[in-house]
Amino acid sequence: MTGIVITKTSPLLSDSEKRATIIDSKTNFGVEGLTYGLMGGYYTYAEINAQLDSMKARFPNLITSKMNIGTSIEGRVIYAVKISDNPDATENEARALYTSLTHAREPGGMMTVMYYMFYLLENYNSNPAVKYLVDNREIYFIPCVNPDGYEYNRTTNPNGGGQFRKNRRNNGSSYGVDLNRNFGPMAYWNAAGGGSSTTPSDLDYRGTAPFSEPEAIVVKNFLAGKNFKTALNYHTYSNLLIFPYGCLPYLTPDSTTFLEFAGDMTAMNGYSPGTASQLLYPVRGGFDDYYYDGEPEANGKIFAMTPECGGDADGFWPPQSRIFPIAQENLNPNIYYTWSSR
């Protein structure tokens, strides 16, 4: 989201309130692995990677070791993992993908994605529905698409609340390209009607060309050949579920399917479904359009959508008291969309 800047990083929870929240999460959702991070309750880049290592140590038969899928413009590793019953094997199973922190100031999406990962891992042995899902899907996660921007926010605002959005491309007089405006094909990246900026200092600056940024190329290369069926690209905020097209003033040929998926999912959490133009503003060069039909020869057709999680009062950095509720209100939609990757 571009949006008005609303920052909510205080008040901080007490240690007893944090413990009570995790106990409640364990009791009602079977999740105790998600904790509170050092950056206003949110995980830092280092903590995200440490949690991926911890997941592998605790559940070695359900998740891969973190996979280096490429590096950012400043040389930080972008990691992915896969959850499945045979995680280190490639099986003939439908695949789903969940990503977050494309925009560096939106960690609520990352915590929501991490919560879903813990839900799958920690409930596998006790919940038959979870076991069936993990046994019959390959579920991939990229928790931090934009490590440089996220780390920059940590250096400027170590307790959370940093408002830098883009990657850390040096544009000369400014920094950053909006990675969610940097995807091709050219017809989408440069679509008529706006939806990105050609001014480097703007929040939605699209870069000099489609896939000018290494982080976008990493995602492009990661998608190729995997035949993902569904994908959710998590952002904040506004309690929305956005589907393609973002860059064109009409619906996709699969609009009936998108409307069915989005309608079912938003019935679970009260979010509003629609295209970017219907709900916010046009978006050209976005993830979802590229996933859907930007390169069908390499990727097939991916039913990709963007949850904008958290309400207007939450902003980009919701208070600690909202981290778990936002993750939990998206749990059933996440489960549904993994099921839908048939």
C-alpha cells in the first residue's frame, strides 16, 4: 500500500501480557512458536532467519533448511523454505506460495506468514486436516523479499516504525525502487492509466525497466518452472484482498474464479475483495499481475492475490497487541488458499 502513514508501535506489552497472548495462541490455535521480536514486537531480518533455522531443528521432516534463492542489491540473502511431508523431495503435488516484506515498512504481513508456518508445523501431528494439507501440498514461503529496506528501517528505527518502503537502489539523489512496481511484462509495467511513478524519489517509483532490480529477478527466477497454483503476497494495511488486474481497467478472463476465492476468504475475516483500482488505485508492474499471466510459458497461470492485512487504525506498524490478532484473522484464509492450490 502507498497510503497515509499511520504508525502504531506503542504501547508495548508487558512480559506477562506477552506470555498470556502466547498461551492463548497455544490454547486456541495450537501455535506457540511465534514470539515477539526485537523491533517493536516484530522480527528483525536476523530473527526471521533464526526462526527458519529453529523450525528446521524442531521439525526436520516437515520443512527444508532455508534456501538461498538470490541476493538483494546490497548483497543480503533472500531465503525461501518449503513445508511438506517430504520437504527435501520434489513430489507431484500442487504448490502454493506465501511472501511478505516486499515493502519494507509492512512487517505485519511477515508475522502473519510466519504464524501460518508455525500453525502447519505445530499442528501436523494433532490435526488431521493439517496433516492432510501438508501431506498433499508443497507450501513455499519467502518471508522477506526486501531485506535491505527492512534492515534500513531497523537502523533508523530499531524499535519499529521505520517508514522506508522501497529497496535500497542508489538513484543518485534518492534511494529505492518499489519492488511491487518493478515486474513485467512491459505491457503491464508501462500500462496506460498510471499506477507507478517515473520519479525516483517517489514511493512508487517503478525503476528504469521491468526487472531492473535484483530482488524482482530473484522472485522471477524462483517462480520459473515450479507451476505454483496459488500465491498470497502479504502487505499492510486496509483489510483488503486484492486480485488482478492491477494495471488494466478490466477483470481477468478468470474473474469468476478470483471472485469466488476472494469472496470465500473475505467471508472469514471481514476484509473487502476487489481489484486495486476498485479498492485503492491502479498498480502497474505489480507481483500479482505478473504471477497470473505475465510469463505463462515459464510459470503457468498462478492465482495470485494481495492481502492488505490490518485496518486503517493499525497502519504499517500495528501495536504489539495487534500482531497476533492480525495473524489469526488471516489463518483460515491462508488454509483455504493452500487447499485451493489443486
